[in-house]
Amino acid sequence: MVNPYDELPQVPSFTLTSDDVVDGQTLKSAQVGVGAGGEGRSPQLSWSGFPAGTKSFAITAYDPDAPTASGYWHWAVYDVPASVTSLDAGAGNASTGGGSLPAGAIALTNDSLGRDFVGAAPPAGHKPHHYYFVVHAVDVDHLDLPENATPAVLGFNLFSHTLARATLVGVYQR
């Protein structure tokens, strides 16, 4: 497995935990896409130990194993206030009544052309996919991104604004 973050500048790490995602283990059906027989619910996430200069967070979910040259962005949220250190399960599923993001947080359009979390749904029979759930500690309160920004544009901005990064990797194959 190639870690897509290995090519970025190395930054300190901090602690990311989840009631739903266990690092290196198979995703629960709650985080599997509806079209693949799951619930498509964003996982519960909690983080701690980030740098004192953190002014906001960005949260991303990315599958580098998708059968594309660009991987697949399942979720991207930025401008999460620095006072927020956890998200409830389903917080990324506002349009389906699952929950809500903290005030001020902005969800970008994912690769399914929606702003909610999209559950894992690799092609049947494809190799195991690795789902990177990452919380980025950011050095500014607000990233000035256009409304139609993509997760890749967020990633480009995080390149120069990430103080530290916390990662959990879930695995799924069908």
C-alpha cells in the first residue's frame, strides 16, 4: 500500500480515534456505501494532541485505490473551528438527515457530486481499497476557497497550511 501523504511535506502527527473506524481493519457496514449494501454514514471521529497554534481543522476521506488516475474523494470538510475536537457519526450526512457539521464548517463537493460523506463502494472483485480518514490541523481560521472548490483544491491549500496531520485507514473489498 502506498500512502498518498508520503509525497507531501512531513508534518507532526496527533491522535485520531473513532468508534467506527479501526486503523488497518475492515470498515463497518455503516461506512460502506448504500449502493454496496451499507449505510453510507460518516464515522464518529475524535482528535487530540494537535499543535497549540492550530486555528482550524480540515477533514478528508480519500480512497487512493479507486480505479482512476486521481483516486476518489469521499468527503472533504474545512474551516472546522479549532474548538471542535470530535464529530458524531453521521455528521457528514446532513442532506439525508444524519446530522450536521459544526457552525462555520464547509463541505466540498465529493467525487459523487454531493457534499455529504459517501461510503465505501469499490468495484466488486477489485483489490482491497484503503480509506484514509485524515484530520489536518490548519494554521489559519479560514481557508479562502471558492464555493466550487474541489477536494484537490483543498489539498493544494493544505499543502502550505497544515501544521500536523492525524490519520486512520480503514480497508474494504467486495
